[in-house]
Amino acid sequence: MSTATEQATTPAPAPQQQTVTFKILRFNPDEDTAPHWQEFQVDVYPTDRVLDALTMIKGEQDGSLTFRRSCGHGICGSDAMRINGRNRLACKTLIKDLNAKKPITVEAIKGLPQEKDLVVDMEPFFQAYREVMPFLITSGHDPSKERIQSIAEREVFDDTTKCIMCAACTTSCPVFWSDGQYFGPQAIVGAHRFIFDSRDEGAATRLEILNSKEGVWRCRTTFNCTEACPRGIQITKAIQEVKRAVINS
Ligand code: F3S
Ligand code: FES
């Protein structure tokens, strides 16, 4: 029988590699008339991320597989994709958190034009963000010292400063998919970050923009956006706060 000391020092078993099937929705505008599924088998560890698997497929099986990525650590927001039917960042999705006994499906995010494989045209998304003027608006002369803000004042919009603009929220919203007339949750999050900033003087203009037919009233409180956000931002709550600010403006 082993002693307590021996048990305490026994190393944990090394994680086992397993062969997992990835089913990827491919589209090459030069060759295809419509997207089609293609399967790849990849040997991965449970602690690998979906981004690791895609990198292995691209490096070892099919160099034409196209996807965006940059930081690899959930900061740049470039690798949002639909994994097993849910919007997530490939670099933050571990194999062990998916059911790897079945094929793992990977598709481009929905509601934006698919350019190639997992890459979409982000321009309509960025255009909506630009329209809410996501920058500090002030009047008068530049101050000669720092603009002071209390901890309590900063706290009001702290959550919406965390956005990395990955588009996981906007492209999970059924209203955004269906009518193409909605700014989408990310643009409202971007506006929220400045509307509630005590140093900013542009709230009235932003609220007027968001009171338009493309604005906050299109939100049906579906909560898909909140569930999809890889930063855990309470997006639906932020949208409700903007709605209330419009009513009180
Ligand atoms: Fe869409 Fe989020 Fe509203 S998913 S309907 S923006 S709560
Ligand atoms: Fe930067 Fe995933 S690669 S967020």
C-alpha cells in the first residue's frame, strides 16, 4: 500500500491525444456557387483550442483553409466563429469543453457576407459602430490637466469598456440576421461606453441616433448577444440602460 506522501507526489496522468473530426463550412468564391461542408480528422489534446486545430489543418492538411486570427489569447477579437452552432472565439474554446465524440462544426459568423471559408466582410459591422460616434466628445478648450472622474462615475460604464469588437454578439442576434436595418448590439455597447461617461458631452446626439428606426427599439431582448459575448459583458442590460436613457432624454 502506498503512503500518504507517495500519493501526494504521484503526478497526474498526462492528457491523452484523441482524433477529433472537424466539419468546416467551406466557401471559395472563385470556385463555389454555395458553401459546402468538409471534414478533417485532427489529433488534439483536450487542452488544445479550436484555433490550434484549425492551425493544424491549415498547416498540415489544406493550406487554402481561410480564417482570421491574430493574438491567440482573446484580446484582438479577430477569430469569432460559429462553433457547434454557437458564436465563440476559436482561441478561447477548448476541445474538452465541446463534445469531441461527435464532429465539431465550425462555420463563419452569420449575418455578414461570407468572403471565404470562415472570413466574413466586417465592413457593415464597423459602419454601424462608426455611426454611434464611439469617441470622447467635449467642447471648449483642451484642459490643462487630466479630466477627473471618480471611481463611482467610472463604474457606470466599466462593463462596456471590455468590448473587443469581435462581432460575436451582433452576429448572434436574430433581429440583425433578419432585417439588415439594425445597428446591432455591439454598436449599442460602443455607444453606451460614451453615453454614460461623465466626461463626455455627446450623449444627446448618440441617443438621438439610437432612437432612430435602426436603433435600440429593434432589440427584442433575446439575450443571444449576452450569451455570445466572450468578455462576459451584460449586453442586454446595457441596451436596456440605453433605452431608458432615450426615454429620459
Ligand atoms: Fe438581439 Fe441581444 Fe437584443 S440578441 S434582440 S440585441 S438582446
Ligand atoms: Fe485574438 Fe482570438 S485570435 S481574440
